[in-house]
Amino acid sequence: MKDRLDGKEFTSLIQGVFSPRVEDTHLAILVDIPDDAAQDHSKWKTRRRMAHEWTETLNMVKSDIPLKAVHLAAYANVHSNNADLPSEAFLLSQSPEFLTVSGLKNAGDPVTMENLLKTHSMIMAPAEFSPTAPLKLLSKLHGSRAATMPGFSSAMIPALRLDYEEINRRVCLLKNELDLAVAADIRFNTEMIGESRVHFDLRFRPGHASGGRIPEPGTAGNLPSGECYIVPYEGEKSEPSQSRGELPVQFDDEVVVYAIENNRAKEVLTHGPASDEEREKIAAEPAYSNIAEIGFGVLADFGIKPVHELLLDEKLGLHIAFGRSDHFGGAVGVKDFSSPGRVVHIDRIYIPETQNKIEVVEVILSYEDGSERIIMEHGAYRIF
């Protein structure tokens, strides 16, 4: 299967993802640019070249979408995932494949990020560092909508050709259950360690469907997509969070087990190089320990395999994130970290290819009337 979309496929993709309206006349493809602190590499170069190729292809078929113009814009990278974007970007006419921040100002026409989002109602952002959190907030502010594609590679092209109507149906079914649930209990079985259980408090929180469609102004989501996610209650109201238990995460060959209390990783119960490193991270940056998301990806059921990029891999199954949550409707944001450059939202993905020593035995949702429903068992969904 070819590793690029042709004009017809791109037309179908834009129409399917954004459902363009009469007033949607401009689309921007937004990339970040390396510097001395965040040095360039081959995958990043390729992604920037790909963004330029997309811009040219879309401009050739813009009347079929229809659009007046598609622009390529670039900004200085922000050095970490989900950190706030810079206030300025640059509109480019040439490929940014070999561009660095030092040459950015001479490469194109400057535009404020605010004006870019106001004048381009549709955004595609195949960036190196994830812009999902800031673009969720900025899209809501400026009425644009954004498909964020951090770490995108040609290996993900097959996921852009899926039946997103069926994907969206499954994701919305999960959302309906999470909207009603007050808790999620997850039971893991870990090689050499045994069983771990963790209880997540889902009170006061809705589920969020990310089914690959972004038709409403003021919204943003990943592409490729196919997940439902929810932020556990973080205790920002008058009562503490009831999230508690033991959460295992595999780092290479080592399994780290966190003790969860009040929706935070309070301590690390295991010993080893990765355990010691995680213990230090919790001590140095308390907001890192926040449980920021429980996500349920569905794309593995469609034959999609991991490509070792978070953008796609998290859409394959259960994932649990640490760190920033305000972009998902939670309470922990940039202000809670020691500096903007330390902001993180890190997903841990529970599929055999990424955590082969940990099995998701079951995920049980609990409801206000006392009833329960098993939605996942031995890593497979029971809800569809």
C-alpha cells in the first residue's frame, strides 16, 4: 500500500475530518522547527518535507474541498510535549525540511499565532512536540479547529484510510458509558510481581470522544484518532479524590509500580534504575505525578499495529497518562509545573507490543446506582 495520500484521498480526508462549511476558506499546515536545544533528526526532517508536500497537494485540489488557499506555517519548537506555543509563526513558501530556528525569521512572512488561528479555521499540525494541549485551548478561544499529528510518519498513513464512521460509533459508545460511570477499577497481572489493582474516581467528569472527526468550531483532537478518554477527578473541589491503588508501568524490562493516593503517584514501590528515576521525577516535579487521563483506544480491532509513535500507538488500547490535564477538562495545567519547559503529558500504553510484562486483566466501570459493567477483559473490549 502506498505511503502517501493522493489528491482524491486528501479531499476525502479533509471533508471527513472537518466537514468544511461555506465560511471555511483557509487551512493551515503547522510544523515546529528544531534548534540547538532540540536538535534535528531524520524523522523530523521527513515530517517537515511531508508537510510541504501536503500543502502542495491540497492546493492542487482545493477547489474540490472547497477552499481558497492552504498555507504552510512554522514556529520555533517549544522543547516539550504540550507546552504553550510561541506567539509568532511564519508563513512559508518553500519546504522547511532543512530549516532551523536561526533561519526561521528570514524564511517566511511573520504572523501572530492568534491571527493564524483566526484566519485559518482548519489546522493540521504534524509537529515534533505535541501541540494538542495548547491547540485545544487556543481553538476554543479563536473558533478554529485543529487536527494535531505529533510524531506523524508515513507508517501511519493506513490509519488515515480507516472507516471512521465505525470508529466514531465505538468511541461514542465508550463515551456514553464513561459519562454515566462514577469509578473505574482496573486489575493488572504483572510478570514476577503478580496482581495490582487501582481505583480511579470518575465523579464530576465527562468522557471525551475522539473519533477522528473535528466538525465543530473551537475544538481540536488527534489525527489519526480513535479513542475515548476521561480525566479522573483530581480533588480540586471541596472533597479529595478517591483514586487510589497500585499502578504498574513497564520501562524496557523493568516494571515500576506506583502507589496512587488522591489521584497522585505518591511513591514508587519497586526498586531498579527506572524506579529510581521515576522516584526522582515525582520528587522534583510534583505535577508530573498527577493521573491526567484514562484513555481507551480502539484501532487495534481494525488491524492497525504500533509504529512506536505515541500519536498512533495510544489509539490501539488502554492508556493512562501522567501530568497536564487542563486541555482535557482537568485541573492541572502549566501553572502547576515549576516552569513551562517542564510541562508534560505522558501516556503509558497497555498493549503487548509496548508493555509485554503487564496484562490488563479487566476494566470495570461502576455506576451511581451500584451496578457495574466489565468493558475490557484480558486486553480485549467486551462492550462492542
